[in-house]
Amino acid sequence: MMKIKTKPYGEIEVNEKQRIFFPDGIIGFEGIQYYFLLDSREGPYYWLQAEKYPELAFILINPRIFKEGYKLMVREEDYKSIGIEEMNNCLDFAIVTVPEDPKRISANLMGPIIINKKTRKAKQVISENDEYTVKHYIIDEEKSRKEDLVESR
Amino acid sequence: MLVLTRKPNESIMIGEDVEVSIVEVKGDQVKLGISAPKNVKVHRKEIFLAIQRENIDASKPVIDKIGEMGGIFKKKKVN
């Protein structure tokens, strides 16, 4: 156990197992390689907190909880670059953008994060699925998902 | 920046194993063919820039707004 300063919760204790290594950083934040993956205390999402920069933290979400039929499509080489040989070892998330207007909370499905569960190496990749953009408004996706469910009854 | 003039079906080499060829020129569009080893990433620049911009926005979440959003941002069981 060790203590780090976090953006959402101040100083907290974290476990080495939560420490995620991005050899290439995150696009636009290439120089920052170490983050901690924290459970959110408020809902079904996660914080990706930069180890050395308390002010830098991303919100991550499992896209499947709002996007009907979400399918992760990533190049083989991207999986291999962080040592993922089988999908059982892969965790994947979308980064969430939270602006002033909560109706415009969105998730980036074009640049998903993949994590090797065993080694905790991670990478932001570019989706091979052309239908995914950097801004999927979560409220709209959820709504259409509910409508789909109603229609299928 | 090095600027080269090429015609359709001509190509340039970048290093020893990356080849960029001009497949077709039609009006204001140029179709490029790229042969590169698998470990060389090739992307449209605007996609890379769009992700970069979105990451920068995402790095400044307005924390007190998260709770205002219904649905998935309320605690619930995820299958």
C-alpha cells in the first residue's frame, strides 16, 4: 500500500495492483506513463489518476453499459504491443468528457484504452470501427438503447 | 519540409521499408497507397488530432456535474 494525491478524493491509499503503465502515455499526454486505476465512489465508472500529477485524472467507463452492441475493434499489433495474447487478459474502457452541461457528457469510442490485466501495461488505441467517434453523448446513447429494448419486446 | 512532385503510379520510399505511392489523382483528391511494416502506425492526421483534442477536454472533468447526470452515473449494478 502507498499513498497518492488524487483529484477526486484528495490523498488516498492505493495498491500497487492498481498502478497502470502506459509506455507511450495517452495521446496528448505522451510524457506521463504511470496512472492509478481507482473505483469511483459515486457510480459505475473509474478514475485514471496520474501518479505524479494530482490535478490530472481521466474518467473511464465500460462502454457496454450505455452503448448497445458495443464492440471493441483494435489492431492485432496494438494488443501485442502491450503483451495481450488472449482477450481474457484485456480490460477496455472509453474516456469520458464531462463538460459544464451534464447533458453533453460524452465518451470517446474512437480512442479506447486497453489494459493488459496481468502486466497492467496499457495503451490508448485508435478504433478500427469507423462508426465510432470521439464524442458519443451518453444520455442519447442510453435513450436509444432503452428505445431499442422497448421495440424488441 | 521536403516537397516532391510525383505522378500517378509513382512512389516515394521513406527509409527502407515504407513506400507511399500515388494511386489516383481526381480533382482535389489524391488516393495514396502505403506499404509499411505492421509496427508502423498509419493514421489520418485528423483522427489523431481529434483524439488528442478530446483527451485534453477529458482531462478537465467538471467534477460536480457528474452527479447531475441520471442513468448510468447513478449507482446501479452492472451486468
